[in-house]
Amino acid sequence: MAGTGTAHLRDPDDVLMRIEDLTVEFHTSAGIVHAVSGISLDVRQGETLGLVGESGCGKSTTGRAIMQLPAPTSGRVLFEGIDLAAIDGKHLREVRTRLQFIFQDPISSLNPRRKVKDIVAEPLRIWKRGTEQERQARVTEVLDAVGLDPAVAGDKRPHEFSGGQCQRISIARSLVLEPKLVICDEPVSALDVSVQAQILNLLEDMKARYKITLIFIAHDLAVVKNISDRVAVMYLGKICEVGSPDDLYATPAHPYTAALLRSIPVPDPTVVPSSSGLLLGDLPSPIDPPNGCRFRTRCPAAQERCALEEPQIRAVAEDHFVACHFPLVGTTAPISLPMPAGPVSVPTSPSSRTVTGDEMGEQRRMTGDESGNNAGSTASGSVLLIGAGVTAFIVCSIVQAAGGSSMFTMSFESPDNFLLELAMQVTFWPGWLATVGLIGAGVLGLVDRDS
Ligand SMILES: Nc1ncnc2c1ncn2[C@@H]1O[C@H](COP(=O)(O)OP(=O)(O)O)[C@@H](O)[C@H]1O
Ligand code: SF4
Ligand SMILES: [Mg+2]
């Protein structure tokens, strides 16, 4: 199988939508773009699935392939048990009324020449739903639901609204046919931070009110945390990790997820930003993706096996899955990544959640008490330093004694032997320096460990 496995998929009878081994390739003059390479995902009725990853990792392509816009190169998309790739165009168009898409750029996704009430009513007209009066009533209802005054907004055109208001219009249009599943492709990325929270809250309200299922695409883990029931992390056309937001944020199992979490800015001027463990370099080209694990060229924990063998997704805890040979949590040998000294704040909207460096380090305690091992090695290193310092003192004292002096005699009589005198000169001050330096470093190490 080209994909990274299906261990994270739930019972097909228990889900609204399921994609299996989905692959999307684009044939370009530069070569074949492997935009999505065998991913599997599912979403239950009423659930919100957050799909997260860097720009260019294939999130939008996945969303569009679910809608069959365009149809995937291979793989299956099962919606309400129907394989969308296997049905004819007429049936597909009918199914699409229950599947809606909200775009990233709200302004360009609305026809600038049409009035808002016509934009929102258009799907109802195309599908000949109800009488004109019933359609108008439905438009009024959804505009009201998304927080726009139908009497004022209905006769205006998109350019008369702000970005946030245009996104409200897009949401109204997507809801007008009473869809079952709405795919939101970075719906707040183009909006001001102050407006993002309002739109996220609105989507939550709409989800509860109309009992819809959401796939929420974002490049920022912080954005999806509060609204998702399950989060899937994507990297270069593959799924890396799937889990509940709480598990994924507190104990990320994939080095990529951990790096994404670290890259979230901390809105606290007292916290000094740390560059350790951050994601370095650019996303490799999807035309020529790395063999084995696709993250290996940027992974701080990559080993030989990562180039030879593609990791298959597997469980590391209940409802927590990862595609990594050396996950940060779980039963196999854990890897150690540098943890930030300060708190890693995960700003979410409307409230915020802070994951501390200690909390992220909890994963290491769960996997063989690595922190205990580190403490042990620090202690033995300190003892070795103290031992080396004492040894230096003894050796230098022996040299001084051979010349009839001692380490505590600042001036000594020169012996007849030139070499012995040289040895005494060389060992006196350097001897003291080595003694004090080594013993001091060892003692400091022990004190530091205890504190
Ligand atoms: N129509 C297309 N033709 C060629 N390449 C495409 C096309 N659409 C997307 N891609 C490429 O596929 C990869 C994934 O794109 P996309 O799904 O838009 O990523 P994301 O939404 O995660 O930013 C990117 O490298 C992008 O350039
Ligand atoms: S440890 Fe290996 S398998 Fe895991 S993410 Fe890094 S490169 Fe991939
Ligand atoms: Mg995109």
C-alpha cells in the first residue's frame, strides 16, 4: 500500500465520511506532483476533524478530492457509505448538496456582481428547492443565523462588506442547502486576528444549531485545538499523527507535531523565544519527496531506518496514532528532542491553553523515565570531574615532592636536575588550575542537579 496505514480508522458503519488510501497527483511540465499520497481519514456524524500541516502539504487538495474537484488519482471517498468516485455525474452533483466547501479567501469566493441574497439563494434555485417565497424565508433565516441583518445585508454586494462579514456570507451560502458535512479550508487564515475568534465561534454555533459535521483545515495547530474532536497532522502528502486535541497537544508523538507546537508564538513578553527544536528548512518538493519517512530530511531524530522504510501509522495510546519509527511517546524506543525552557502557549480562541515545557516533557517520563536516566548520567559525570581534579592534585604534588617542594610552597629551591625543575614549574600553577577547575565544575554539576 502506498499509504501510511489505516490503524486510526473507525468502524465504517460508525462514520459519515471515510477516505481510504487517497492519492492525488498532478502531471506538470516539471514532473508529477505527489500532492496527496495514500492518506486515510474518517469523520463521525457531528464530529469536527481538524486537518493541520504546513502550507503546501496537501490539505486543500485533500479537501477538494473529497468533493471530487478533481476526482483523486486513486483511493476511495465514502460519504454516507457511497463511493463518490464510483457514481455518475448526476448522482455526484446530488450528493454534493450535502457536502459543502468554505474557501480561505471569502471575498474572491463570492460573485462581486450579485446581491448577497441572490448569492445565498443560488444553491436553492439551482436545486429548485421550495417556492420563491420559501427560498427567501430560508435565505433570511441563514443570514440571520450567521449574524447579518437580512434586511440590510441582502441587497448589498460583497465589496460592501469586510472580510469577516464576507466569510459570514460564505458560511450562510454553505448552510442554505442543509448540508451534512462542511469542509472549511482555512476559513479564518485571511482574516484579522480579532475577527478569527468570531468566525470560529460562529462555526461552532452553526455546527450545534444545524447538526453538521466539519472538516476544519488550518496550517496552525492553535486554531484547530478548541474546535476539533480529532486532529490529523499532515506532512508532504502523508498523515503523521491522529489523536484527540488534548493528547496531541500535551504529548505529541510525532517529531513534526512537536515542532509545530513549538513554533506557536508565546504571547508573553517575559518568555524568551527559544530556537531549539523548531522546524528548520523548507518543505521538500512534492515532485521528488524523500524516500522512507518523508519528514526525515527535517527530523531531528532521523535514523538510518527512516530512509529505508516508510513508517506505518499505529496506536501509541487509546485513540492516539502516529506514523513514526521512533515516536516521542509509546512502547518503542523513545527519542529525545530539546524541550523549550519556557512555556509553549497554545493561543486558542476564545480562551487560551498553555502547555508548559514540563508538561511536554511528561511524555519522556512516560517512556522509560528518560529524565531519571539523564539525572543519573549528570551525577556520574560530576563525580568523574571531581575525581579528575583530585588526581591532578595528587600527580602534581608527587612531582613537587620529587623536587623537594610541595603544592603549597609558592617559591621553591631549584633542584640540580633541569628536567625536574621544568616539571615542577609546569605542574605548579597549571596543577592548581586543573585541581580547582575540575573539582569546581564537578561540585557545580552536583548542585545544579539537586536543584
Ligand atoms: N492544480 C495543481 N497543479 C499542480 N500542482 C498543484 C495543483 N494544486 C496543488 N498543487 C501542489 O500540490 C501541493 C499541495 O497543495 P495544496 O493542497 O494546495 O497544499 P495546502 O492546502 O496544504 O497548502 C503543493 O505543492 C501545490 O503546489
Ligand atoms: S524519527 Fe524517523 S520515522 Fe520518525 S519522524 Fe523522524 S524521520 Fe520520520
Ligand atoms: Mg490550502
